[in-house]
Amino acid sequence: MKRRTFITFLGGAAAWPRAARAQQAVRMRAIAIWMGRPNDAEGERHAAAFREALQTFGWIVGRNIRADYRWVTGDIDRTRMAKEIVEQQPDVIVVETTVGVEALARESRTIPMIFVNVSDPIGSGFVANLAHPGGNITGFMSNEPTLGGKWPELLKEIAPAVARVGFLFNPNTAPYAEPFLRHAQSAARLLGMEVAAARVRNDAEIEQAIAGIANNQGGGLIVLPESTTNARFEVIIAMAARHRVPAIYAYRYQAIAGGLISYGVDIADLFRGAAAYVDRIFRGEKPHDLPVQAPTKFQLVVNLKTAKALGLTLPTATLLRADEVIE
């Protein structure tokens, strides 16, 4: 071998360990993601929003992060699932829904947790205050209780005959429901309406509640966004249509699926915010220094096809104000 070639070969060989060490120095971060809805098209939209937002910060699955998605809905044992996640000791946990945070918070006070789609983090005991959360938990609020006062107004606007409204939720999965209900009742009284809690736990109770509402003249329905009603939204929409009950929901996908009207936040946007907080934690910041953020953008979506089926003519002002009108 020529001397120059031999020296070049040795130089390249000497570089191999350095290259190997540099490659090994890239630490794989682990993220556990607790998704609070079924792995359907809407759930995948939320997951994709989170994944794509992470990529904009340079965090790519398989390159420098591992992502473990858990779709935790229905009758899944949340305590067992929380234990499994914490035992794996991820670098950060992103968790959707109040019941999800409750389960995980019982298992760890040290792993950084970022919540999305939580309505009352202070009342639920997750954070000390919004500006300075304290502890290992922070995140992004979804529909805050004052929104409860907006739903009766919109329902009355598009269905003027509505006078008696059922406020649908599962008390087991929506421990934060009462403040929403109180705001809805206060707003309804000013409009000459009554709002009463419709507490349900399964499909049979959902159907019984909606049928009971339909038996009242001027019956209407407010569907509180929470784990049970989110997971059973298709059943609720079908029963509301069958019993011809005007209903308002919180999320766009519910109006697209046949709900009369929806008003609330876009959960995909909250997941994008969660990705930004994951990046900040990976770069050294602590959850107790990251403020809880309240929602700032709300979507109004109306479904004209459903309105026609119910014999409703939507006001022009509502249509002009809507972010989306489904023909």
C-alpha cells in the first residue's frame, strides 16, 4: 500500500470512533401520549397535529424521540394504564382529559406532564394557579366554564321554540361539570329557558335522557364536552335526530357528523401547543415555570342539512357569523 494511501486510511479509521460516539450521543427522548378519544379520524387528526408540530421543533420519531400513543376511552382501566405509563419512566407525558390527568397524577409527582382538553385545572387540583402552576403539571385548557353560558344563547338563536334544555354529561368522567351547568342555567334564565342536568353513564341512559327531553314541549339539548359524550357522540347525534331534539355540541367534528351546531375550541390546536411545551421541557424548562394557557380561538359550525331535517330556518346573522356552514 502506498504511504499516502495508508496515512489516509488510518486517518479515516481514527475518525470512525468519533463518528460513532457522536451518533451515540444523540439521546432518544421518550414521550407518552394519553389520547382521550377513540383512534378514529378525529383522533388521528389530533395525533397528526401533535406529531407535525414536534417536527417543526426538530423532534422526529425514530430519530431523536420515541412516541408511545395510548388511546384511553370507554371502560379501559385508567389506573392500570397510568401505572404502566409511569413505570416506563418517559421523559414527558402528554395527557388528554381530566380523568386522564387524575389517573396519572396519582402515580407520579415528578415526571413532567402536559395536559390538553382540561376545563378546570385549578378546581381539579392539578395546578396551584394558572400563571405559576407549581409541581410537575401544566398545559392547555379547553372549554372553560363561562362557555356554558354561550351554549343556551346559541341554541335559542337557531331554535327559538326551545324552552327546556337537558345538559348531558357523565358525572363519573366530568367532575368539572357543575360550573358549566351553573353558567348555562344563569344564561338560560335570562332567555326564559330552563336548563336541567341530564346525568348519564351508558347508551341506555343516553337514549332515555334524550327521549325524556323530546317528550317536553320545546325540548333541547346541550352536550357537555367530556370523555363519555366525546366517545359516544355518534350515538348522541343519532338519538337527537331520531327524537327531533335540537342540540348544541362543543366540537366541529360533531357538527360535521350531523350535529345541529357546535361551538368550542379546536383540540388539534391544543396539541400543537403541547408540542411547543414538550420542546421547552426537553430544552431544560420546568413545568412549574410554564403557565397554563386558556383557549383563545373558538369555532362556530352549523349544519344546514340537520337544521332542515328539524324544520329550522337558521338566521342570516348566525350563518354570517359561523366559521363553517355545512350544506
